Amino acid sequence: MQRFKDRVVLVTGAGGGIGKASALRIAAEGGAVFCVDLNAATVEATVAAVAAAGGNASGRVCDISSEGDVRACVAACVEQYGSLYALVNMAGVLRFDDTGQLTLGQWQKVIDVNLTGTMLLCREVLPHLLATKGSIVNAASTAALSGLPCGVAYSASKGGVLAMTRSIAIEYAKRGVRANCVCPGEIKTGMTDAVAFPETMDFELISRVMSPTGARGPEVVAGVIAMLASEDGLHITGEDIRVDGGTLS
Ligand SMILES: NC(=O)c1ccc[n+]([C@@H]2O[C@H](COP(=O)([O-])OP(=O)(O)OC[C@H]3O[C@@H](n4cnc5c(N)ncnc54)[C@H](O)[C@@H]3O)[C@@H](O)[C@H]2O)c1
């Protein structure tokens, strides 16, 4: 399948997990991938992995919560490749806090990256997507659809991403630009490996967001992202697709 032949895709969070798997998948399907991450070493590793597999990628360090970084990053992508067909917006952060002890700074950091950062990328790419009739795939989460104990900042940010994506989808539908979300459940990545819980965490409650099939690798989400971003997703917009092995079913 060469669904992204002659097409340029900007992937955020490309240094790890779902973003990296998406970059590899889209490059394997012929796309040129502009890989973006906060972490210089991991984004370069993704670029090298794409090249080793015979694909076309370049990398850029960017803090998606910085308006200046995002503006410069999208401009650099379009200057290098001449156009932009899709945005795969996977950069994000996760933390668990006892809600009664959550500081404003902790809340703000999660909202700044997951919600404001996602919006900044969408805003910057939309003029370019109008030219290619392209699309956006944002990272929401099952946490946007169901309660996540000790995850108020994270679930609020992902609920915001979901609502924002639907609004973009409607606003741009007649102009040929689509916007969708994936809602992953329990996916084994650096994010889930590194997560820390507060002392008060009740693990009986967290088990309700665990998949009956067990955690899967990020490739299971990358395949859905590639479908949504490609012409196979042509009549899908404002949609959120759970990739959670049936957790919320
Ligand atoms: N893994 C899961 O179980 C799961 C479930 C639901 C939703 N998600 C969402 O999917 C997306 C990808 O998650 P993942 O599991 O691959 O996580 P990950 O931690 O493996 O990858 C996230 C990447 O985002 C980058 N990043 C973090 N802050 C950034 C910033 N300010 N600017 C630029 N890059 C930044 C990190 O460096 C990292 O490479 C996230 O938005 C996450 O919230 C993941």
C-alpha cells in the first residue's frame, strides 16, 4: 500500500510510542514524514529508523506548547517539502495526581501540552491543509470518554482535544479538510512505562480502564491513524475511534 506517495505528513511526538510507530507506518506507505518532538535524541532515532527502512524523513525539535516553536516548525516543514497533506498530532504528557493535592502548575502543564499544544499545531497547519484537502488526526484517549481516577488534568485535556477536533471538523468540512481523533486505551509505550501514581491511588479503580486483551504495542494505533489520514478515511470527519481492545465496550 502506498497511500502517502508524494504526500507530506507532520507527526508530533515522533520520538516515541504512537508517534514513532505512525511515522514508520506512513513512511512505509510512501509518505515523507516531518518528525517533531521535544527530545532531540529520540526524534533523530526515529528519522534514522525511517531511513533504515528505506523511507523519507527529517526531524525537528519543537515544544508544542510554545507558539513560537510551533509556528517555526510548521513553516520549516512547508519550506522543506513545499506542501503538507496531514498532521498526526501525538505529542502528549500523562500524570496521575490525587485531585485534592493537584497544584495549579501540574494542571497547567498538562493542559498546555495536551490541549493548547494540539490546538497550536492545528491552527498552524490548517492553511496548508486547505491547499491539499488534507486532514488532522489528534490524540484523544479513552480518558476523554470515561473517568480516569487521579487523572483529572489528563482527562480534561483529552476531553478538550475531542471537542476541539469535532469543532474543527465541522468548521472545515465544506472546504475539504477533515479532522479526527484516535482514543487509545492501554497501549504499551514510554508514557505508560514511566507513569507514577500518588500514594492514595486505588488500583481497583484503575483496573476499569485496562483492556481485556491486555496492553498492545503502538502499531495497533498507527494503523488506524494511517487509515484516517489517508484517502481511505475520505468520508470520516469529526469522528473518534477507540483503539482500546474493547475496554469501554
Ligand atoms: N500509551 C497509551 O496508553 C495512550 C492512551 C491514550 C492516549 N495516548 C495518547 O497518545 C499520544 C502518544 O502517547 P504515547 O503513549 O506514544 O506517549 P510517549 O510518551 O511514548 O510519546 C509521546 C511523545 O511526546 C513527546 N512530547 C512530550 N511533550 C512534548 C512537547 N511539549 N512538545 C513536543 N513533544 C512532546 C515526548 O517526548 C514523547 O516522545 C499522547 O498524546 C497520549 O496522551 C496514549
